[in-house]
Amino acid sequence: MGEVSPAKSEPPAAPPPEEEIARLKAEASEYKDKYLRALAEIENTRKRLSKEKLESQSFAVQNIVADLLQPIDHFEQALKHAESTNKEIAHWAFGFELILNQLRSILADHGAVPYDSKGMIFDPHLHEAVETEERADVPEGTIIEEFQKGYKLAGRTIRAARVKVATRPNQGKEESAQESLPPPEKN
């Protein structure tokens, strides 16, 4: 029998250095790309969380401001009626006026500002029409009276102004409608 020579285990041939360098460069480029994508994702998450936090705070402030508007309206209404009373009540009213001014200042510090509507054209994003009046002296859709102030916070309407809006007189329509009716029957 023949003698079997022990198999020499030769390590696989090493790739040429240029190929090894190219492979390592490609691998490094891939890891760098993954690293940069992870950094970008972290930055995007940080920005999103920051934006959500600001929006959450803004909504909280908006809700508190909206809750304060009704008592402020009541203060304003009460102070309008207090002007025509005796001196003692006028002194009390002066104190309440100072408190009202502090509340208005707090609202302004948080960015809540009232807006005037009288004389403006009706905008359903800013106004709530609670009454209409036929008027020939102003253009149709003009706000002729403001019952309750509207407020904005950070450019958004947090309470629409309650207003009376002018409409066109219906004289011509009523006359033409009466003309088209048959005359009443006589018995």
C-alpha cells in the first residue's frame, strides 16, 4: 500500500492587498453611513420631541387663557354698570379695574390678545354671527356691533368674537313676493 502523505493544510490564499484595502474601505463607508443615519435619526427625534413639548405647553396655556376669558368678560360688564353708581361703589370699582388690568396683562404676557371686529367684514374664522340687521348704509357682511371680544393666541383664534352682521334690506324681495300672490278672495 502506498503511503499517503499527510495533507498539508494551507491557509487560504490571502487576497491581494489592494482588494483587502478596497473591502475595508467599503466596510468603513457602510459603518460611517449607518452612524450618520443614526445621528440624523437622533437629531430628528430630539427636534420632534421639542416641538411636541412646545405644542403641549401652548395648548395648556391656551386652555387656561380660554378659561380666564369668561370671568374677564364678567368683570368688564360689571365695571360698565358701576360707573353710574355712588362714590363708595366707584372706589370698589376702581379696585376691580386694577385687578382686571392685571388679568389683561397676564393674558398679554402669554401672547393672548383681543381683536376688534366692529367695522370689519365678517370672517367665520374670527367671528360668530349671533344676530343680523338689515342695513342699507353699510356693505353687506360688515360687523356693526360686537357683543363679545374675540381673542387670538400665537396667531390662532382661541375665541371667536360674537357679533351682529349687516345684511341687505329685503324691501324689493318682499314687494315682489306680495305682487306674485293672488289677491285675497272676497266673500
